[in-house]
Amino acid sequence: MCDSCGCGDPSIVPVEVQERILAGNERTAAHNRDHFHREGVLAVNLMGSPGSGKTSILEATARALKQEIRIGAVSGDLATSHDAERLRAAGIPSESITTGTACHLDAELVHRTLHDFPWRKLQILFIENVGNLVCPAVYDLGQTANVVALSVTEGEDKPLKYPPMFRNADLVLLTKTDLLPHLSVDVAAIHDALARVMPRPRLLPFSAVTGEGVERWAAWLRERRIALFLQEPARDADLMPQLASSRA
Amino acid sequence: MHEYSIVSALLDRVENEARNRGAVGVHAIRVKIGDLAGVDRGLFATAFETFRAGTICAGAALTVVPVEACWECPRCGQPLARGAVLRCAMCLEPAGLARGDEILLDSIELEVP
């Protein structure tokens, strides 16, 4: 009761909350992460624009690693299950997460999907996020690593335009490099843009058509799996761009 | 448009707090959103206008406090210039984000009978 004037109005009580608004998602993500770690599954959150080549990366990964590492994928898709169908055709156990109108996956969507998916039998679980350079960056899913697919046709300044997406990336795959001879794209400018938004920039040129970068990508995944067991960050120093040559 | 799902998480959190404290209404809400949070502050405010109807926050005033991104060297503490390569020019250490990625419910004012 307001006791200063006796008007009967409620009193205003200030409350310091100081809590992250997405704390609920972060709790579920921590729960997912705990599951993945306990079962020794490397969970990779694969993000990128629509058409940046995420599904093609996974198809190429299946070709390269199928005999050696058990991989599987869950794919976020607004309205179809085309991606999951493509991945199953490539021999990867796959499930789609139809998000309806949601522009990103969240930890709860992933958790629910995994209940009906044999993820425990896998060694690497790819979570193919909804094609979008904005929203997926905000939601932790419980992954061990964030990988962003950036195609050479998207322009050199994409990292500068979407810094939250690239800031938390562990690796950027520069896809469709087979198209470079037909474009006037300056790859050094992409390196430079990345170095301004990503504190430990790592860029790997990749082509699902020619196979460029597939072996180094496979090696990166193997290192990440080992690091998962050793509980230490992987050292992939060979993927550091030449900072000395980038424009300061 | 993930701003809508963030606002919906905010309303749930505030509603919880209000219920636990026996409040009859929410007078004001103050949130902090960093430049690197990946959240559009204008869209966030629009989403709040849309979603607060019919909730305990229907009459609440929303204040969104922007937080400028600040990168600094984890070794010498020197802040980096805006737009610079994220590596300390002196120590060569990769920079760390000191602030600017927060999506924070800072404080609320409850109407308690």
C-alpha cells in the first residue's frame, strides 16, 4: 500500500534483476551440451545464409568421412524437409526440424528433436541451422563448435555487416571457391573483414565441386573430436590467415 | 525476427518475478542490449508493444539501454579502436569482448498492493 498519502494505490517496488533474458535457452543448451559431452559426441552448429552451401558441405563431409566417423545431422528448415532428404540420400542419418515461421533453431527445438533421433550412436552430430546470418547467432544450442558457411558469391563485406554471426564462429568455410575464376572477389578482403569481427579468424577455402579444402575440413573435425576428449581447445594454427598481409 | 521470441522470454521472466512478489502490475522494465548482441533495439521495442497486451506488463514503460561494443587486449587491457583488426597491436593477443553482447533484464518496478 502507498503509505505516504493513504490513497490506496499500490506502491512501486524497484527490483534489480540483472539476468540474461535468454537464460532459459542457455539452461537447455547447457543440458544438451552435457548430454553430448557425456556420450562423446562432437556437436557442430553449422550456420550461414540461405544457399551458402551448408547441405553441400555435409554431403561432401559424408563422402570424405563416412567410412571413418559416424556422422549424422538434424536440419532446421522453415517449411520443407528437403535438406534432411538430401542428407539421407548421401548416407547420413538425418532428421528435419521444421521451424514453421521461426528464423532460427533454439536449444529446446534441438532437444525435442533428439529424443526421436539416434544421436548417441554418432561421433559427430551436425546441427544445420536455418539459413540466416542474423538470428541463429543469438541462440546457444549446446554445440561444441560453431561453423559458418560463407560463399564467395555473397560479397567481401558480409563479416562486417553481420558481426555477431562471425564473432562466435570457430571456423568459417569459404564455399563455392570453384566459382572464383568467374568472379571479381578479393579473398584477401574477406580475410581482412573477418579479422575485424573475429578475434581468432580462421577461414578455410572449400568447394564441394572440386573437393578443395575437404581434407583440411576433415582434419579440423578430427582435431575437434580429439580436443573434446582432452577437454582443451583444438590448435588449428595452420588456418590462421596471414594477418601481416591484411590491411591494418 | 528473433526479437519476438526474446520479448516473449522477457515477459515470462517478468511475469514470474511479479507473481513471486505478489505484484498487481508492472510499472517499468529496463533492459540492456549491446551493439553486438544481434538484436535490433527498434524491433525489440515494437515486439514489446505487440506482445505486452493482456499481460501483467500491459502498462509497463520499457527502457532499452544501448551498450556500445568494446574490445580490449586480455593482457594489457588496452581498448581497441572501433573497426580495427581484433588483435592487440602491442601484445599481438586476440582481443576479448569487454562488453556489448548483453541481452539483459536489468531491473523492473513492480506495483505491489
